[in-house]
Amino acid sequence: MTNLKIAYNPIYAHPLPEDHRFPMLKYELIPAQLLHEGLITEDNLFSPGMLEEEVILLTHDKIYWEQLRDLTLPPREQRRTGFPLSAKLIEREIRIAKGTVDGCNYAKEFGVAFNVAGGTHHAGTNWGEGFCLLNDQAIAANYLLNNRLASSILMIDLDVHQGNGTAQIFENNPSVFTFSMHGANNFPFRKEISDLDLPLPDGTGDEEYLGLLKETLPRLIEQQQPDFIFYLSGVDVLASDKLGKMTLSKSACKERDRFVLEQCVNNKTPVQVSMGGGYSPNIKDIVETHCNTYRVANELYF
């Protein structure tokens, strides 16, 4: 039995209208696959409770949060999130953020911890968009700083879309360094400015992608000396992804994850991992590539 701690609650797989393009099913399938393989047991999974409002308000604007909580977000702002607003959806978002916060405490204990959902990096201080309402990793970073559990944080965002919300939230916070490697011509079309943005051309493939990451990340960690790392491991960089515009193979994606986690191991820096996006038409591609991240972590840490 390993100490790989994974935040998961059945509420993560939120029911959506039939023709909705967001693959909610993956949130059930990822833990099911890991259990089926015997990589984890039920003991590895923890169900996050409800996050306290005061922790949410360390990151998000009070008026925006209250509009979410009270389901009074204006229709235009609701459409921007991509999800129909409901009490159940907001409960889901709160539990996901709590899973990432709790994951930080497990990561400090065991080196690494996961959230089956999260990576909601398009949510800014006072807005939600792109299937993101509360920014789980930003909330957790502010929780760590506020409780003096970390003083220098590195955000590694390798989702194919820029972490615009995360960049905006921390734009004036020297304690958090935001690094986003993403598609230059992809959503969001109005980018924010991260501490380090690496915008990639459409069609970027395995060699170019991995080469750039391997050149950049060790140097960045050496410069920043973070005492905590957040990793957003989106699988929308896959060639099969219908929104990604990249051409990465599953094996390159796995190598990417291995490289990132090896840097954390080598530097003895705790890391919390949220899964981020993935929109391949065949859900098996999404689940398999996400599960690789867990397999690699299990191998490296346990």
C-alpha cells in the first residue's frame, strides 16, 4: 500500500447536457482504472470536504464568490464559464479546491499528492471561464502562504491553454512564480502575462516540446528555489485532442510528467498535481494519458 494520496469525490463527475463537449466521465474512469490495475486501493483516495469561505476569499473577490455561492452570477458571466450554474456545481468546485488544499498537506508529508480534478487555471480573481469557476491551485498556494507553510511557490502549468487566471491572480505576488507552456494560438485569446510564458506554435511535436521543457525547468527551479511546486498536467497537448492543436504522443506526455516529477524528487520539493484539460474524442486516450501521470509518480516516489 503506497502513500499516494488522491483527492476524489463522485461529485466530480457532474451531470451535463447531452451534447456538452466537456468529458466529465473521465473523473469516474481515472480512479476506476487505477483501482482496476491495483496501482491504488480505496485507502489512497480521500474525499474532500467543503472548503471554508475565508480560504476562498484569500484568492477570489468577495462579490464574485458571493454571486457563485448564491447562484446570482449574471447570465453572460455564467456563459463564460461554459457550465450551467447550479448549487451542485458550486459544491463540486468547492470540494475540488478543498482536495487541492488537502493535497498540499499530503504532499508535504509524502512528497507528492494528486487531485483527480482541478487545474482550473482560467478562473481569475473575479471571473470564471473555460470550465473554471474557482482556481484550485491558486487557492491552495494562497492557503500555504497565508499559513506560512511555504514562502516560495512555483506553478508549472503544462496544459495546452495558458493559465491566464493563475497569471492574473499572482501578477503582483513575488512569492509565487507562474510558468505556463502553452499553445500560442489557442484559448484564451486574450492572454495574461505569467512570470514565464512559453507560447508554442500549432503542430509542436514531441522532440521540440520535450527539448524546451528540459532546457527550461531545471534552470527555473535553480533560480527560484521553490519550497512548494504545483503541477498542472493537462493532456490536451495530445495529437488526438480536438482543442489542442499540438501533436504530442502519449509516450511524450508520460516523459513530460516523469521529467517534471523527477525535478521535484531531485530537489526534495513537495508537489501537488491537478489534472487539467483533455478533449480527445476517444475518452480512453484521455484516461490512459492521465493515468500515466499517477503511474510515474508511484514509481518515482513509492
